[in-house]
Amino acid sequence: MCWPICAGRGELFGMAPSMNIVRKQQKISGPALGLDLGQRRVGVAVTDKLLISIRRLDSLQRSGWKQLLRDVDALIQRFDAQTLVIGLPLRLNGSSGSAALEIQRIADNFANSLEIPVVLQDERLTSVEARERLLAAGYSDNKLSSLLDSEAAVVILRDLIEGQEHGIIPTPVITRR
């Protein structure tokens, strides 16, 4: 499920609205680059242009903001991504905690730094599903840890695409003014 938002930027999260961010509803354009932002690694996946297939990519090592931005921008250029999708770690009851607030801040930073829209996608239980998918595919526990974050990014993108197919427009979409 995409995170619904009715308030202006940040108001829902208890933050002051930013003047250079616009939130609007729009259909997602492909290719889309998906991120699962973890503490140590960033899972990465990409769709094709028609949003039909999703490919798991190698994870990025989480480092400082500037390096993360360079790495993500390089992937956007490499795959000609038209949308950046970031998993939003909501609590199981749908509320946002400190992790969701941090991801919101990072998404805003990406929106201020990149020329493509940034979309926040509910990522509840994506890591659990990703683990189950990898185990079902025959991966060993040793290999799981290196693939888990990017497989979660695959699930995030799949959920976004399936939501669009059912008429759900993802929100919030964050773009620069």
C-alpha cells in the first residue's frame, strides 16, 4: 500500500513544510529505481521502461549522504530511471516512527538533489517476504544476507506496480519546484 498523504510536505510527519518540495499525485514512469534503505546496506532494484519486469541489483554499502547520492545518481543515469522509489518503514499499525521520519528526510534530500520524482512506498514486511522468496528459490542462509536488501527493493517495486494496476496512485510523490 502506498502511504496516503493529505497534508502538505512534512505536516503529516510533524515537520515544517519545505518551500522547494511539491507533493502531487501522478502515475509512475519507468524505468523506476527502487531502494530499501537499511542501516548498513541499501537494497537496489530496477524496473524496465514499461514497469513489467523487475531486476534485483547488487546492494550498495551505506555510507555518508554524498556517497549515497553519487551512487544512486550513477544508477539513475545507468538505467535512465524516470522515478526513484524509496521504501517507507511504517509501523505495523501504519503509523510512522523514527525510522519513517529519517527516510522522509532522506527522500526530501533526494528530491532536492535529483531531477526525477521521488516516491515513498509502504515497505511493511517486505524484508520478511524477501527472505521467504529467497529461501523458496533455494538460496542458503549464508547467501541470504547479501541478497536480502535488494530482494526487499524488488518487493517494494512490485507492490508499487501492482497498486498502480489496481488504480492506486502512489503518494507522496516528491518533486522539485
